[in-house]
Amino acid sequence: MEYIAIETEFIKLQQFLKFANAVSSGSDAKYFIQEGNVKVNGEVCTMRGKKIYEGDTVEFEGVEYKAVKA
């Protein structure tokens, strides 16, 4: 599991994937999210604007990322 420090109350899923360097661009994030390739807290999420808060986990391509406070 990789821990990703966020400085705000929340971050949108698309931005989170870019911030974690899981994808190279926003358009890549949009594509993978809309295709159902991303899980948030264990459930498939197709909303790229989904708010990710401290403690949430995001899974993409077999890697889990956990949002933690900076």
C-alpha cells in the first residue's frame, strides 16, 4: 500500500490518481475511471469527481493507495 498525503479536506478521484502518479494525465484518469478500472474503498467507482477523504483507499492496477493527512 502506498500512502498519499493530501493537504486539503478532500481531493477528487481524478486528481488523486494524477497526484499519486498512477496515471500520466487527466484524460488517462478519466478513461480508466469511466471504464470501471478504479475502486474506492473496495467498490468500483465510475465518478471521476468522487471526493477522496483522509482514510479512503483507492485501488488501481493492483496497487492500493491510502489518503492520509499531510
